[in-house]
Amino acid sequence: MGQENTDALCANGVDDDCNGYVDCRDFQCSRYTPAVTVCRVDAGLVDVPGPIDVSSAMDATAAGPVGPEGGAVARMSFGVFGDVRPPSPNNTAMYPASIVAAVFDGISSTGAQFAVASGDYMFATNATNAGAQVGMLLAAEARFGGHVFHALGNHECTGASASNCPLGNETALIQVYRARLAPAYAAPYFDWIVRTDLGDAHFIATAPNAWSPAQQAWLDRALAISARYTIVIAHEPPGNRQAPGSVAIESAVRARPTGVTLRLYGHTHEYRHVSANAIIAGNAGAPLASASGEYGFVVVEQRADANLVVTAYTIGHPAMVADSFVLTPGGALTR
């Protein structure tokens, strides 16, 4: 794989590093290679046609809603949820629409600006049922209004925990996922930056069920980016070794010299505070892992002291707090 990190390479109309982004639409050209001058915002060249790297350069003073490429807010607040599928394949009639609606009513009630989902939005074997189930999810999300970032789950590949769809087009399920839940991105894995008054938050949505050398290279580059907050999303939690990318993703996160702020998972249908800075939020509608479990969601709020308050809620009117803890930007528990 080549590089895209000089004025010449960033203005030749070619995707030299084969990451799906051409010239000034590539993060390495537009932001993270100081020697490149042709892609400076003041040069007026970042609006060239084509998909833009979701970690693309944006004016640090820009304000407005968070969208697929990120955004800028004064103080960040976002919802987290995962696993909203029906109990059996193609059982679209049992899609948990009312539970998902309650999840989004709850997220909305907290004032969250956007939401992050950890995967498994369908349980289907064909495009018809996959499309119908995704349509019900999107109808529930419309109650929220903010942008929702959808990380890939195993049910968006073949359904099997060990499934792998590295090309992003192997099944009807991943085709529906990419067309309707992640249309802005060149691959089933992506990242984005939310700028805040207290520092940048870099979100990295990995895809353990679309693992490839290309994703490994992308992840290494993404984890090398410096930001005050680094938040990593992976569908399968650390103890899962069936998904093709799980071990490599966890190894890369552990090897990051400065650590990460927060790790978000799903897959097991529960809320669980796995370790100091890691949670499973997989209780948004799929059959619960335990008879004592409850459906819910999580909200992460940036506090005035720059720490993050992580609060798990159970659905209801109003939603009720089930757990809460505070993290430093470095990922350590604090008060």
C-alpha cells in the first residue's frame, strides 16, 4: 500500500494509499501531514468531489449539529446503545420496535447531541427482512433527531459470531447495513472527530466482523492520532475470540501508549461495566442475557472539569439510573 502525504500525491487525483479517500478528502493530506500545503482549509481545496475521510479537517471554530463527519459542540453529550434485533431469523413481526422507541425517547430526554450504536440491528437471512427491520430501527431513531453512528455487528455480516465480511459486500445483510445505516463511509469501519471547548473527541468504530489487513492498517493509523478523548467502539467485547478481528483490535488498543478514554461494546444482551473504562451496552431490544436484566441505554456527558460522566439507564417514563461512574480523559476512574 502506498502513501498519500506530499503535495504531489495529495493533488494527483489518485487514491495512493488505497483507503477510499482521494487527495484532499484523505485525512493524511488535509490534517495530519504538516508538510502538505495544497489541502489547507484556506487554500479552498478540501471541498473536492468524492467521499471525505470521516476524520477530515474541519474548522475548529465551526459550530453546528454533529453529522457523519463529526462536528463541533461546546460540551459533548451522546447516547450509546446496541443489539436491537428480533429473537429469531426473519421474525420481523417481533422486531422490538416499542423497546427501541423507548430507548430513543430516553436518549432524547437527556439532551444528547448524537448517539453511537455497537451493532446488531437485524436478524435476517435476506434483503427483504433486513431492509424491513432496518426501516423499523430508523423510524425509532427519528424520535431522537440527532445523528446515529452505527458500528457493524456480526448480524450485519452473516449472523454468526465468527463471520467475516472484509469486502463489505459479501451478503445482502451487509449491503443493507452499508446502504442504509452507514452510507457516508467507504468501509464498514470508520472514525470521526467531535470538537469541544475542552478538546477533541476522536471516535473509532471498528468492525471485528469485517476484518482485513486494510482494517488493521487503518486502525493503527487511527490509534496514532492524538486527541484529548479517544473512544473505541467494537461489537464483540474483550472476552470474545470468535470474531475474526477481536483479538487484533484488543491488542492494538492495549498497545496504545497513552491508552484510550472509553471502550464501547455490545454483542451480549446486557449492560455491564466490564472494566474501569469499558462497558457493554447491548440491552436495547434483543432478548436479554439474564432473566434479571433490563432494557436500557447509556449516556456519556462531558463535565466542566473535562471528565466524562457515564450513566446507564433502564427504559421507562422517566428512564431510571442503573449505574454511573466518571472517567478522566485518560480513561481512569475518578469522582
